[in-house]
Amino acid sequence: MNQDYFGERSGERSEERYGERGVALIGAMAFFLVLSFFGLGYLGFPAYEADALRREYTDLKLRWEAEAALSKGLATASRVAQPQDTTLPAVDTGAYPSEFRLRKMEEARFPRYAVTAYIHDRRHIAPLCSLSAVVQAGSSASEYFLIEHRSGGNFYFTGDTIDGPVHTNTRFAIAGSPIFLDQVFEMGSVKEGFILHPEFQATPKIKSGKPQEGPVFLFDNMTSLIRKVPSSQILRPNPGLVLSIVFRGPMMELSYRDRMVQDAYSPPVLRSIPKDGGLFVDGEVEIRGILSKSLTLGASGDIVITDDLVYSGSHPLTGKPKEGSQVYLGLISEKNVKVHQVQAREEAGRGIRINASVVAMDKSFLVNNLQAHSWDMGTMHFWGTIAQVERGGVGALKARDLFRGFHKDWHYDRRLKGNPSALSYFPPLMTSQGLMAMHPVWFDTLGWVDDV
């Protein structure tokens, strides 16, 4: 009886142990499933991050490609007087072939073109992304003798005689009797005419009649082309140093000086003016000399003209470029273009000769520290063009019959009229529409897909 009893109890216990083992096995399997789920999620998180980084890098690379294609399109539009609606290849880097299209804006009040760059993938017909700009077709900043973003302030047209077309995004300020020998373009309320000085007599004379309405030009992207020169044509002075360039025909003499020491220069290095006519200085640069080869010089800092800066064969007194000369100089500063007065102090009244197409993006083309000195520096014989945010001081009466700075003998270099290809890397005139938004694109495991 006892044996039967213990035998029956043993069977019951075995069944209970088997049941407990089953529950434990199911629990262990569930536990491992949960761990696997979280493990896969953890492993997938870096993959997600990697995919996001890949998309971000791809978008950035596409934008670089689009900007390169757009720059080429802008340069082409600025060199053609009347571009037709057309599609042209721009850059083919292998993975992302690109093209740009010129399209005339039929409803525009002024002759303008839309320039759009498209980036493609060889596996798809539809473009991956695009970047657009609106330009004044067939026109560069050298098409006008003077372009000002805003006028007024402390500087006015007085007794100047201006022999080239002028343009302002506002209205020109007049105090005196300036004579405009060419067209005058203003934006805003043209019916109101000029801004006249409230105290001095203001009687401007315009040979072409009255001011005409013109488009608004942008000043915030005018170094986009010159910044794309090959890396070997980009000079980066060390912090605290100023680069000095003395032009000697087709060559450049390069040296450096400490910013705080005026006349202590490093030994000069001779270098040829680049074949494609483009050079960019990431800093401040001083320039002077005689050029026999065309160049567009851009700088992130001030460009300071320290002495005569002329083309080979220019007149020794007036600085007028030689008839038939094909030499041009463009100066594009993201700060200011200044004329230094040290040489004039040493030889009072000697004056200076300048041949250049000037762009001052931050503020002005002006004489350095004009307000701090009181001597007559002679005459500035200037042949070229000027584009600036606002007028800077060149010469002024300090008191009765006491003049300081330079007297102006300024002329438009008419060789530039209708010749926008004279200067490589020189900016086209972009209108107020400016750059439009780029359409983004995303990458997935199946290939390229538009996100618009």
C-alpha cells in the first residue's frame, strides 16, 4: 500500500517537473525574443544614422555640383549680348552630369533671363535637383561706369562730369551742377528725380534727358565666380600679414608684410599672371604696377591701391588706356577698394593713375583715411568702372579754399561697353530675384527618387 502510494506520488511529481520545464523554456524563448528585438533595433540605429549622414552628404555634394553648373551658366549669360533659350552641358563629373538652361522671361519689365542648373543621374531622365538665378542677360558690372546700391548719405554729386552710364538701386544725391554725358538709371520713384541737397544749389544736367527706370541689382553674391578659381590660384596670407602684389607686365611680384609695420616686406617671389585670368586672395592685399595681361583679382579683405596701377602703354600723364589695347583689370573686394595716400604725402600733388573695373561689396571705393589728413593729393586719373554699395570719399573741401584728397578725372573705359567677356570671372548683374530655392533629392536602397 505504501509502495503504491509512493509510486503514484512520484509520477505526479515528474509530470509537475516536466510542466515547470516547459514554462521555463517558453519564458526563456520569450526573453531571448525580446533581447533579439532590442538587439536588432540597437544594430539598426547606427545603420539609420549612417543612412541619414549619407543622404546629407549626397545633398551637399549635389548642391556643390549645382552651384558649379550655375556659375558656368551665369558666366555664359554675362558674355552673350542676346542669349536665346537654350540648353547646354555644364559639368560632367561622371556620376552627376549637369546642364544649364537659359530662358528669357517674357513678362519681365526689363530684359532678364532665368539661368537654371540641373543635376542628373545617368540612370534617370528626370533631373535630381536644380538651382536657379535671374540675371540681366548680356550684362556684367563693367557695363556701367558707376553702379551704387544706395545713394545719399554724406557724399553727393557736385561738379563732376560723368561720361559713362550710371545706375543706382535708389536715387542719386546731387549738390552742385554735375553733368551726365550718358544714360542715368534709377530705381524707385523716378518721377521724383534726384535727391537734392537742402542747402546747396543742385542743378544736374543729363545729356540723354531724364533718369530712366532700371532694375535692382544685387551686391551679395559678386565673388561667387572668382572664388571658383583653381586652388593653385588662391593665396592665403597668414594671420597678421598683408599680401603685396607689384605687377610687372605679365608677371606678379609677391611679398608679405606685417600688418602693423608699413614698409617691412619679405623677399619677393616672381609669378606669372594666371593663364585663365583669375586670382583670389583670402585676406587683405596691396597692389600697384603695370599690367600687360588681363586679370580679375578677388579678395575677402580690402584691396588697397598703393601707387599707379595701369595697363602697359597707358598715357604717362592721364592714364588713358592705349588705343587697341586688350588688357583689362577687375578688382572685386568683399570689403572695400581703397586708394592709399602715403605716396601723395611724400610727393604732394603728384596724383595717381588707375585703370580698373572695381567692385566693392561691403561699402565703397574710397581714399584711405581721408578725414584724417588735410593735404591736396593732386588728381586721380581713373579709367574703368565702379560698382559699390554707397559712395566713399575721394576728395572734399575741408574749409574755405582748403582741399583734401584727390581731384577727380574719372572716365568710363568704353572698351568694356558691349564686351562682357573682356574679364574672366567678372560677375554678371543679378537682379533682385536672386537665387531661387534648390529642389532637394533623397537617396534610398532602390536608387534616386525625387522629393518634390
